[in-house]
Amino acid sequence: MLRAQAFVFSLLLGLELPKAKANCNFTESQRHCVCSLEANNFIQCLPATTYELRGGNLEQFAGSSGIKPNSQIIEILEALLVRKLIFSDLIVPEVLVPGSLQFLSYTQVSELEFVNCTFLRATDWSLQGWRDLKVSSLRFHKVTSAPLDDRLNMSRLRRWLETLQNLTVTESQVTSVPCEISKMFTALHLLDVSGNNFQDQTLKSTFCEGVFLQLQILKLHHNNLTSFETVCRTLGHLKMLTHLDLSQNNFQPRVFSSSCTWPHSLHIFNLSSTGLEQIGNSLPPNIEILDLSANNIFTLDFSLPALKELYLSKNRLQTVPSLDRLPSLQVLSLDQNQISQLPSNHLLRLQSLKAGHNLYNCSCSRDIQDLAAKPSLLPDWPQDYTCHSPLNYQGSLVKNAHFSSLRCKALVTRGSIFNLLICLHLVFLFAFSATISGHFLSAILNCWDSSGN
Ligand SMILES: *[C@@H]1O[C@H](CO)[C@@H](O)[C@H](O)[C@H]1NC(C)=O
Ligand SMILES: *[C@@H]1O[C@H](CO)[C@@H](O)[C@H](O)[C@H]1NC(C)=O
Ligand SMILES: *[C@@H]1O[C@H](CO)[C@@H](O)[C@H](O)[C@H]1NC(C)=O
Ligand SMILES: *[C@@H]1O[C@H](CO)[C@@H](O)[C@H](O)[C@H]1NC(C)=O
Ligand SMILES: *[C@@H]1O[C@H](CO)[C@@H](O)[C@H](O)[C@H]1NC(C)=O
Ligand SMILES: *[C@@H]1O[C@H](CO)[C@@H](O)[C@H](O)[C@H]1NC(C)=O
Ligand SMILES: *[C@@H]1O[C@H](CO)[C@@H](O)[C@H](O)[C@H]1NC(C)=O
């Protein structure tokens, strides 16, 4: 029985049996079996749905690249429960790849991953034809390989690549994908190429006209993109795209012409940590989640009727942007800006507002207190809300700044100041002539009310 399991595992990898002595650990709850090549004791791995081969050098198996599965082996392969196969921390000679893919084609494996692997270049190898692979999700993370140039005739893989749904190639120093290869991924739903070296121009060749038409999720974070507008033009044809992550790139901070339109299908747009100072009216109308955190934004003015979540943490805002043209907004983050006051009439309708670590003026902190009184509105209250002014309250919690009941907004717009002057004038008038009159107090109060509107 033990021997049978080792046999099965080595079969999965297309390795030659006598040499493959795997040491396996099985995690029952996740049905995950991790095996190394070093030792030779085996445990129960057959019920596993995920097999992982971790650590070692597969060069010693390079000689087994020619084995062909016979009918008995094929029967076993077809009966295996494994759905996901992971190769991690390995040195993999390219010559093993075609054989392994051929063995895989008899299994139900739908996810294939290579994590921290180095592919050794083989001068003479080719991909043979094989039955269709059921692998629909392919992931490479931190892999290195020699450039594929013309060693590999990808068109032999076409039938498989045309069915692939998810492709991830992260932190692997990729600079571009040739247009002809991009064209083969006709069914791709998710493409994640984060943490590579894509630049504006190489992105153009990868996303040449007519490719990735089914793409819904595209992650390009942490690359070397610099022009927001070029990226917009390059990706504009992806009419199915709903989720775009461009965070952690280095865009030039200038105002964009609105001549470029992002796909209207876009619902989730991540522009966090991209150096943006302003964002014009070039955003697509159906966005529901927009992340603009960790930029240099100091002013904001857009109309997004469907927007539900807006993240503006770590920017340079001094006032709360107007929410008038964001009628669906529910979640807003404004923490780590330079805001001195929160107008409660704008913000009370939100479900969640994160606004700690700002420069609050506690002379008029009543609005913040009003917001804090609404249950679960401020998740970071009270610990992240400290006074920046007046001086004697600097550093203390806004929660404890009870000395004022004045609302700030009475003092911010010109009309209000004008009203206030009239009020003061009235105070003098009444003080001298109508002190005894019962109307004194109500006149003053009415005056305050109108200056607050
Ligand atoms: C299996 O578990 C043992 C003990 O926890 C550990 O020493 C060994 O490295 C593990 N093997 C693999 C392949 O993870
Ligand atoms: C990556 O794999 C190599 C062996 O190929 C190993 O020596 C190294 O420790 C691995 N790195 C990490 C971060 O696991
Ligand atoms: C592809 O990725 C999406 C989103 O992460 C996931 O929901 C889906 O299950 C994946 N599909 C496959 C075939 O792995
Ligand atoms: C690649 O393979 C296809 C068919 O398998 C063949 O038609 C084509 O000529 C090959 N291309 C090159 C460059 O070898
Ligand atoms: C990013 O691109 C610039 C040229 O556009 C290049 O000088 C720089 O080295 C690139 N950075 C990385 C991390 O590749
Ligand atoms: C946007 O990307 C950043 C960093 O890449 C990540 O931390 C953040 O969670 C993302 N935002 C959303 C809304 O997914
Ligand atoms: C804080 O508010 C008070 C009263 O509303 C105002 O007089 C003062 O100038 C403000 N301080 C700062 C630093 O803006």
C-alpha cells in the first residue's frame, strides 16, 4: 500500500519510480499532502486533493522524461482525487515538462502552481501533442527561467491555452508578453502579473488590439507604469473588465485629459500608491469601489453615481470633499490626511467612516462628537482622533474636548461670517435697548441658527 502511494505520486510527476522516494505529510482537514524528495517513509496521501512537492532538485529525474503511461497507469491516474498540484522551492529541468503534462492530461487536476522554482534551460526539447489538459488555472510565483525565445513552439499548447481561465505570473521579473502569445488566451478571466517589470510600452505589446476579450480581473500592481493616460488607452478595449488593480505604480502626477475612457464595465478600481495628485473626470461611470489611498491628492471633484466605497487614506486633503455627486456612497476613509473638521451633515448618512489621524481643531469638535454618537459609524473612534489645535489641547483625544459646543462651519464660509457680524451687531443693539425685552434670547438664537445654514 505504501509503495502504491509513492508510486501514485511519482506517476503524477511523471518521474521514474525507483528514484522517487518521497517523504509526505498529509493535512487531513485541507486534504493537502506535502512531499519532499529526501527521505523514504510514506504516509496516507491518497485522499489528498492537493499535492505539493516541496524542495529539491529534479535534475536527477531528467532521464525519465521519456516514460509513457501504459493502460494500467492511465487507469490509476484517472481515478486519483487530486485537483491541485503545487511545485515549490524546486529546480526543474525543462525536459521534464512535456512528460509531466502528458501524465497530467489523464488526471482531473484543474489547478497547477509553481512557486519559487527555477526552470533549467534544455537546448533540445519539444512539446508533443497530448490529450486535452483540464488545467484551467495556472500560477507562477517567483519563478525564473531562461527567456523562452524560439525554443518553445507555443502553438502546440494552443488548444490548452485557449481554455485557460486564470493565469497568474507574479514577482517573476516579466517585462512583457509577446502579442502572438497573448492572443492565445482567448478564454482568460483573470490575469495577475503583479510585481513584475511591465512598463507603458511593453504593456502595449502585451495588450495589443483584440486580446484578452473575456478578461474580467486584471492585476498589475507593483509594476513600472508611469502614464495613467497611456495605460488607459492600452486597456480601453477590455470591454468585460470589472476589476482593475493598478496600485503601487509610479504615475506622473498631472491632470488627465478626459479623452481616454476606461471600460464602462469597471466596478472595482485600485489606484492606491500611484503618486496621483488629481483625478479628473476620466473615471468610468459604474465604479462601485475606488481606492485612491496613499497618493498626494489634495482636491477631489467627481460624479460617480454608483460609488459605494471610496478610500482616501494617506493623502493631502485639508477639507472633506463634497459628497453631493456620490449619492450611493456608504463607506469612506479619510484617515491620515490634514483635515481639521468633519461636517456632520454631509457624513451622517454613511455606514462607515474612518477619519482618524487628522489635524483636528478641537475648538469646534461638536460635529465629530455628533458623528461618534451614531453607532458603529466611526470604527477608529475614539483612539485615533486627537486634537491638533488649540495648542493647549494638542495631542489629547477629541473625545475629551468637551469645552466647545460651537460648530466650525459657522466660521468657514463668507456668508456665515457675514451673518455672524450681523449677530454681533444685534447683540450690541439689544444689549443697550432691549435687555428687558423677552425677545432678546430668541432673537440671538434665531440668528445663530441662520448663520449655521
Ligand atoms: C513533515 O513533517 C515533519 C515533522 O513535522 C517535518 O520534519 C518534515 O520536514 C515534513 N516534511 C515535509 C515534506 O514538509
Ligand atoms: C526557493 O527555492 C530554493 C531551492 O530551489 C531554496 O533554496 C530557497 O530557500 C527557496 N526560497 C524560499 C523563500 O523559500
Ligand atoms: C479564477 O479566479 C477567480 C477569482 O479569484 C476564482 O473565483 C475562480 O474560482 C478561479 N477559477 C479557477 C478555475 O481556478
Ligand atoms: C509550430 O507548430 C505548428 C503546428 O504544431 C506548426 O504548424 C508551425 O509551423 C510551428 N512553428 C514553428 C516556428 O516551428
Ligand atoms: C522602470 O523604468 C525605468 C525607465 O522607464 C527604468 O529606468 C527603471 O530601471 C525601471 N525600474 C524597474 C524597477 O524596473
Ligand atoms: C488596493 O491595493 C492595495 C495595495 O496594493 C491593497 O492594500 C488594498 O487592499 C487594495 N484595495 C482594495 C479596495 O482592494
Ligand atoms: C479652530 O477653530 C476656532 C473656532 O472655530 C478658530 O477660531 C481657530 O482659528 C481654529 N484654529 C485653527 C488652527 O484653524
